[in-house]
Amino acid sequence: MFIKPAHATRVITKMAVAVALLFVTSLSVHAEEYDPNRDSQLLECDGIYDSGNIEGAISCYTPLKRHSSLHIAAEAAWALGNTKQANELFRRAVEEQPRNPHVRTRWGRLFLSTHQPSSAAPLFREALLLDPAYMHAKTGLAAALLSQPGTEARKLLNEITAEDPDNVEALLMVARLSLETRNLDQANKLLDHALKSAEANNIVPLDIYALKASADMLNDVEDSEWITKALELSPAYGDVFYVPAHYHLINYRYVEAVEVLQKAVDVQPTHWSAHSQLGINLLRLNDIAGAKKHLEIAYSGDPFDTATVNTLKLLDTLEEYKDLDTIATFRLPDSSNDTTVPVVMRLHESEAKYLSPYVEELTLKAVKSFSERYNFAPEEPLIVELFPNHDDFGVRTVSTPGVGLLGVAFGYLIAMDSPSARAPGEFHWGSTLWHELAHIFTIKKSNHRMPRWFTEGVSVYEEWATGPLPGRHIPVDVLQAIKEDKLLPVADLDSGFVRPTYPNQVNVSYMQAGLICAMISEFWGHDRLPEMLDEYRKKQDTTEAVRTVLGISTEELDRNLKQYIEMNFGTVINQFDTWKELISSMNNAAQNKQWATVVALANQANEIYPEYVEEGSTYIAMHDAYEASSESEKAVEVLETWFDYGGYQPDMLHHLAHRLRDQGRTDRATEVLEAINWVSPNSIDLHERLGKDYLARGDNEAALREFQSLLGLDPHDKSVVYLNIANAYKNLNDKKRATRNVLQALEYAPFFREAQDLLVELTGDSS
Amino acid sequence: MITTLVNTSGSAITKRLGALLIAGALLTAPCSYAANVTVVISGLGGSEEFTEKFDGYATAIADEAKQIALNQTDVILLRGSAAKKDIITALFDALSTREDINRFSAFFIGHGSFDGRSYKFNIPGPDINDAELTELLNKVKSQQQLVVAATSASGALLEKIDSGNNTVGRRVVITATKNGREKTAVLFPEYMVEAITTPAADTDKNESITAIEVFNYANKAVEGFYETEKLLAPEHARLQGENAEAFEVARYGNLLAAQDNVPEELLANRETLANQISILRGRKEDIDEDEYFDALQDLMLKLSEVQSQIDDASGQSGN
């Protein structure tokens, strides 16, 4: 049996140089090359290509585009890079031969090669209905499913390798999974096996070389012999760099990824996917001009790549953003001098004015805290981007809209949803910013060597320990997973992020990682965390780092975690079902306005898990119950408990602030309002109230921040805001600014008596 | 007391009484002054909740209109079954005989509908459509006219009603929606009432709330509501016509309290200075910033002085 390897792709690689845009294709290598039933006429063209005669290959494939067999015509069009025509021809070929599994499978492979695995998978499934044993469809389906969460791909790969242990394509897919979790020994074994099988089956081993080069790169072998071998075999084989770049990217090594992607486009200038990825990752390194250049090249060659198109659109959108500069000051633990690092806040022009004071405050605070806690000085400017449009953030992050993420860190650049990207209270943006800023320190201190679980764990732990929201916010479904013993061993925890096997496993892994870091801090001391980063920097893996720093095995750490969870969450986990029933009954009672029952059930639930402040919180229900029975003091009391535990629903916080003000507790009300800034700062009432509070207590600087922010929200009545700003400046003895601002107030409202009075007072004109 | 036609039971007796009251009210209006006449109509609620809301809005608007009406009988509120087509027609017929109206305002509060061709204001009994409404409004002879259709689908009215004709002077039309396809119940009237009944909408702080201030306030509040809630806004208010900034809808504060005592000369001085300030502001981009603010400061201090004289004259100083 002859299996056709990646010839079609390589033909295009060279041809496109000569015939410009006529031949376009995506060069991302999927499994479309391993065709077991290749037609002899196509094989002849492939052979011409193999001999290095590119023009001859073009001349050979071109007439086949008009072949009477629609399937062969489709393959020829695909080989020549006309994927649109190939798609149409495959559609007609399938209509013509509806019971032919091969044609359907090849059509599916075309979709795989054009970044559309969700369109490919149904075609493979249909082919398998026609021939359940058809291996080309099975491997195609496995490749399509690998891009989706869940365990189906792995199960299918196990099935394939059990049935056909020498299947090169399947071996490579399993090797890729091992590389993703840095199981390099396993990956190399699989790749060596694939090499033997390829040799035995006369398969050109370029894909295998690319993965061997990836394994070398992950092992810090700079000049991999496999790169040399691949380029000897095919000098324009860009994948030998493009494929390893993927493993740099999933390990946050964007600088290194850009370097190898540049090599990919150097050897293969028509590697459109490499240009696309190079552009996307230059953008992650804040090189906007470089990003644009490569994305435009990618688009010229492959206008169907959604990542390219989306990112180019995003670049246009970035023109609406403002760069606001500030300086973060910090002092390392062993230094007696302050150090500074520039910070660029990249905010949308519509919200820069109201948001920047808070982004700045939290960023500067975080840099000060993390540099000290992790003994690390940022070496480059920090870029902080906030996107009011969640889809823009999605494109910025993974080049596609609709992602479920809130924020992401690319080394020194972080990007996240701005507070206005989601409905009020849907997320606590202050915690997200804090979380992402912590990543900068773990990623950079370890020189991008830490595992995913560790950087996420530290960020979650820092959210809990030092972030702007008090309390540990463990979602109910995570508690459920803990109860069901679904936590992974720490040595394998990365797979919970990279290849989740159940729907909420990523969330569970975040929380588990956070709990491990919190436990290390509590049991061994916080300084062990930066020490582990040092060990990761020395290229130790988790097993070694844990042994070096904590003096125990990872298995022992796993056992410690169980004890730690028992100590901290034992009560709720052991009585989890009871607690859930109490919450459910309480909510039912609340719906039926049985307020006494609500309070009784809430108190019982709080004995089990008093820290719970998320959806369906007992404190909100108790508050409603007390309000309904006119026990307003108790209503305020339970809301305060909820707030102290980290409740952050903005409407309830506003309500609490009002009630506290009614009680004359202005300072506490101000404290509550300040907390709203980190969850839902785009509220005119909030800044107006806070500004007035600060003004009344003589905190004029803080008042100025609130009123300036308020102006950024374009309030209906700006004159009052300018008057308040003028008063703050007056209190700060800045007469010039006070006068200018009171005049601005009068510009809007010439008849504004209070402003007139202040103007008269400031100018000394009492006539 | 506002001339109010209220009938929640919908009896024929009250309806007839309503008609008589309209006639009585209009007949008592003297012809020697330029009158400011306001008609507020609360349409069919369809549910207790909406009926209560609409009546509340209408009453609040009428109450405010009463504050600046020279004759309180020039404020007419129709709600409940008094807001029927024949009564409305009778009212406008009666108004059409008057020659003394300077400013005429008509507020339509409630639900509206649009069948693809015409807008209808939903009232007890047969609805009143856009052509009928336009005809009624055209009958009223006034220097300025303000029409506020604070209902769903009211944007459809914009195409049917123009900014003035031979009998009507300048007409300003405010609708809660941009067209007839925005058919869900609107938030606009809630914020409009807030604008009319509180000083919040008075951005220039002259204690006089104009149609443009009402529109801007309510429009911004509606936009803000949907933006904050991350909901697709189902209503987009529109303002059509000129000089909305000169159409006073409500007053408050010293101006309201002392409106009968302020000497005309002082008010004229104030107006002159306000115009000078407005001209200066228009030239802001062409003048050096410091020079601009120096000039503004001089004018503002003069205005402040006149303002103090007005306060003294009206006995409101210190307020």
C-alpha cells in the first residue's frame, strides 16, 4: 500500500511563488495527505513533484481539473490550491457517488485543511456509516475532534492504535498530545515508532521530522538535527518551524514562537498560516506594524483563514484605542532603592477617561505587590489592554470571537474584557486584572518555563490573598467535582487545562491549582512559590521543583492537598448534598414569601458554608426576608456579612450603600461604593456619590479622581461635575484650576448660581 | 386646580360631564393675553400596572404645566374613559376657536401601534390614528407647538406630521421611537417625567426646563439604561423641528417662585448677557484659550450680578 504524504501542499509551496495568487491554499498540515486510495493519475503528478519538477507538476495537475471523474478533478483543484473549486467539485462528486466513503472522506480532509474541523467531522462520520472500518475516515475524524474539548478524540485514537498500531497518522496525533503535556519521552517513543512505520510504508517523513524538532525545542535543543534533515529533503518545508512554534505558544513563549515562525516564512514565503501566526504573535508582543505586515501577506495568500481576517479587522479597531502612559514604582526585597517600569494602558477612546484612573491604580498596586512578593523586576514596559467589545477581546486572544475567557497574559502584554464588555456583575474586572498581572511575574520570573497549572495557580491564589475582592470564590460545580474526587494529580494537572475531559474541568483545574498554591503558602511559606519559579527557570519540571523546594514528592503533595481541602472545605464537601438541598428549599421558600422559613434555612446553610456569596446566596435571601418583615437593621447586617465575604453584585452593593447612608454610616457606605469600582465602574451615580463623599471628608485628590472619571461617562449635567472639580481644587488651594473649572461649569450652565458664587469668591469680585 | 377629566368607570354620565367641563374651561379663558395651553392625554393601559403608570405620568406632566400656565384652566388632562376619541375631538374643536394661544403643548402617553401604514394612539374605544391626530393638531392656532408622543411605535408619526403649516407656527415633535416598528412598551415617558419634574434636566441651570432639555435627558437616560443592562435598545427617541431650546416646559426654584415679581428690564439684561455668552462660546475654537476664559469670566461675573439683582427684586436672595 502506498500512502501519499504531503505532496500537494509542497507543490503549492513552490508554485505559488511563480503564479502569484492563482494558487492559494492553507499550508497547515493536517492529515489530508495520507490518502490510501490515491488515483494513479494523481500519483503520477505527485511523482513529478517528488522529482522536483514543479512546473511539470503544475502541467500535470492542471488538465486533471477537467477530469471526467469529479473526485479526481476536485483533488487536482485542491493540489493546485483552488480550495473553493475543490469544495464545489467534491460536493458534486459526493452527489454523484453517495455511497462512496472515500470521496466523502477526502471532502472532509479538504475541510480539515481549511481550518474547518466542525464541517469536516460530519463527513467523516457519514463515511464511517458507509464503511465502519474505513481507517482514513477514522483518522480524519480523530483529527477533527482533537480541536474540540472532550474525550472522544482520545477514545478514537486508542481504538485506531489498537486496531492498527503502525498507523503513522494516528501515532503522530498521539505524539502531539504528549508534546502538549510535555511528556517528551512518550512523544519521542511514538515518533520513533512512526519513523519506522513510515520507512516501511514508503511515507515521506516530513511531518514526523517536524514533531521531532518540536520535541527537541521543548527540550531546549536549539539546532535540532531534524530541522536539517527536513530541509535537506524539502528546502521549502516551513512546517519544520511552524509546527514547533505551536508548542512554544501553548507554553507562553511568544518571543521564541515569533523567532521560529519567522524562520518558517523565510524558508517558505508562501506559508500563509505561518505568516498569519507570525502576525498574530507579533501583535501579542505589541509589534503592531510587524503584525499588520504579516497578516496582510497571509490574507493575500489565504483569504479564508478566519484567524487572519479577524485579526486584521481587530487591527482596524485598535485605531479607536488610546495609549495612556504611566509609571509603576516598586522596590525589590533585597534593595534599598525604588525602581520604575513604564506601563501603557490601551483603552478604547469611549471609556479611557472614566476607566484609566482605576486601571492605573490597580496596575501600579499590583506591580508593587508582586515585584516584592516574587522578588522580580519587570524588564520591559507592561501593556494593559481592555476591550469593551468581548468579541474584539476574543480575536485578540485566540483570533476568534465568542471565547469564554475574561483575560489573557502574553508575557508583558495583558488583554482582557473591560467592565463594559459584560452585563453589570457578570465578572469582577478588578480581580481579572489582578489575576492577569500576576501572570506577568510568574511567566517572566520563570522565563516562560513554569507549567500552566503553576502560573494559573499563583494568579488564583493572589486573587484570594491580595486581590481587590475578599474571599475565596469556589464555584458550586467545582465543589461538586472535589466531592466526586475529580481532581488530577499535580504532576498531570496541566492536562486539565490543555485537554479537558469533562465540561467544567478547566475551571476545576484553575481552582485546584489555586488551592495548591494557597496550601504551599500556608504550609511551607509564601516564599516557596517564587523559589519554585526559580526551579522552573532552571528547567526543572513539577516533580523536580516540588522535590527541590518542598522536599516531598508530587504524590505526597497530592495527599497534602486532600488534607488541606478537608481542613478548609471538609464541612461543606461532607454535607454538600444537604447544603444544596437547604439552598434549594430556601429559594423555594423565598419565592413563596415564607420569610421566617427563608431565614431559618439560610442560617442552617450558613452553618455548613458561610462563605458562599455567589448566585442563590443565603445572605441576599435573608436580606429580602428581613426587608419584607420591616427588620431593616437586620437586613443591612446580613448584607454587610455578604459584602465582607466578597459578595459583589453591583445592584445589591448600591442598595447596601444607600441603606448604610440612611443609617448615617457614611464611611462604611463609601467603602461599599469603592468596591463597586472594581466590578461595575461605568455608573454615573457611583462616581457622583463617591466624589461627593470624598469631597465632604476632605479627600480632595480622591474626589478629583471620581469627578474626572464621571466626566468620562458623559453625564447629562456636566456643570455640576465641573463645579465639584472646582471645589476640590479650591480646597487644594489651586485657585487657577479651580477658576478654570468653575468657568467650564458656567459654560454649560450660565445661570448656575452656586457656580456664579464660587466664581465671585475665587476672583474676589463681590460687586 | 387643573381642569381634569377623569373617568375610570367609563360611565356615560361622566363622559357628558367631561364634555361640559371642557367647554366650561375653554369658555372661561380670557383673550387678552398670550396663553400657554397644555393638553395631556393618558391612553389605554391594557393592564392595571400600565394604567397606573400612564395616569401617574400624565398627572405629573399636567401638574408641572399648571405651574407655568397663566391660567390653570389652560391645562387639560384626559385619562380613563375621558380619553375617548369623541371627547378628544371635541376638545381640539374647542381649542381651534381660540386665537390667543402662544404656546400649545400636547402630550400623548400610553401605547401606540403601527400596522405598516398608519400609527394609532391606543385609547378607550376606537383608536385615534396619525391622520386624525395631525388634523386635530393642525386645528390649533398657536405661535409654537410641541407634540410629544411618548408611546410605542410613535416614530411612525414623524413622517405624517410636519414642523408647521399655515395655522401652526413652529412645531416641535418628540417621539419615543424612531419609527413604527419599535413596538414594545417604552421607557421614554418615565424619564421624560423625571426630566420635567426635577431640576436634573436643566443643564444650563436657568431654572427653566425646555423641550430640548427634556428630550436630551430622557433620551440619554433610556440609552444609558439599555447600555448598562447590555440589552439591545428597542426604542430610539427622535426630535423633529426647530427651536426646541426655546420651548419652556417647566420651571422650578426662584424663577418659579418669583415669576410674577421680576422686572422685565432685569430679565432683558440677563437675556442679553446670555446671548453674549452664547456668541463667545461659539467662537471658542477661534480664540486663544486663556483669552477665551478671561472674556468668559468677565461676562459670567456680569451675569452673576444681574442674577443677584433679580433675586433681590423677587425677594428670593439667599435661596
